[in-house]
Amino acid sequence: MLQFITNTESSVSVSDQIKAFIKGGGRWVQVRMKDASDEEITKVIEEIKPLCIETETFLILDDRVELAKTLDVGGVHLGKEDMLPSKARMILGPAAVIGVTANTIDDVKAVRSLDIDYIGIGPFAQTSTKKNLSPILGIEGIKSICTHMNDLEINISHVAVGGIKREDVAALMEAGVNGIAVSGAIANAPDIIKATEDFLETLKPFLKA
């Protein structure tokens, strides 16, 4: 699976990033506009939501739980400083997808009993997309968390995130993640459509038949 996290540092507008990602075959978008107002985010969602519905592209918001409910999107991704997943579940209901961030196996253990749908494990590498970055994990750090999750029988989908480039995909998938979340390598690419196609092509051998 490939999740695209929108990037407000890109020279391409968030709406156009999403349109190009979808055109390239991507079908899972997290709208991350950390410093934007609810009105600015609403404008983006209203512009791209019809295309997402038409192409069956899954759409979630970063952090803004109440706004996600108002705009009727698929769910939210919550960082460690954001709303508690249990409260978000109460607000969004049973059908919403809720993802959380983890940097250590202790972070994973802390959320294992909650009603969540996936865990974003990272950051894999240095990234300028996110401020106040947690310690870099690298391949060995990602692999260690995946191994511990397997040993503890924690069967929650988990994706690697943070500074991921196309050449990292194979090693990350082999380390035990179920997918990857990418921001800068797609949003800042000279051709977002082509970059999306390339990531999806690289992921193909790891997708279950």
C-alpha cells in the first residue's frame, strides 16, 4: 500500500499534488496541512473530494478530527501529541479509519489495545516535512519494531514513514512493514504522476496476490 501525505512546502499546490497522485494511480491520500486554517483545508477537500469519490481514492486528514467529521472524509491520522485515538473513535464512529504514529515498540504497545486501523512507524530517515522530528529509525530500527510486533502478535497494519525514497522501498517492505507513506519524494518530484507510478511499480512485487 502507498499512502501519499500532502506537502505544503512543495511548489505545487496541495490540490494539484493530490490530482497528480491520483492520475499516477495512487489511491490513499492523507491531507496534512499543519499550519493551515480549517477554512483552507475545507477548500482543498471540497475541490478534490469529488475526484476521490470518482476514483475510489481513500481520503483522510492529519490531526483535525472534528473537521474530518464535518467534511465526511474517511478518517484521520493522529500524531502522539494529537487527540487520543479513543476520543477520535467516539467522534468519528466505527467506520472511520484511524492511524497513529509510533517511534518505538513502547509506542506500539501503548496503542495495541485501542480501536485503531494502522500504525505509521517512523521517521525512517531525515525529512524536512515534519518539525520536531523523533529519533531517526533507519532500516534496522524499522525492522526491530516489526519483529517485536510479530513476536508480541500485534496484528495491526503498519506502514513506514519519513524521508522515504523509491530506492528504500524494497528494504522497508522486506523489513516487515505492510506499506509506505511518502510525502516529499512525490510532492517535490519534477513529475508527480511519474513519481507515483514509479513508487507503485516498486511496490508491486510485495503486494499479496
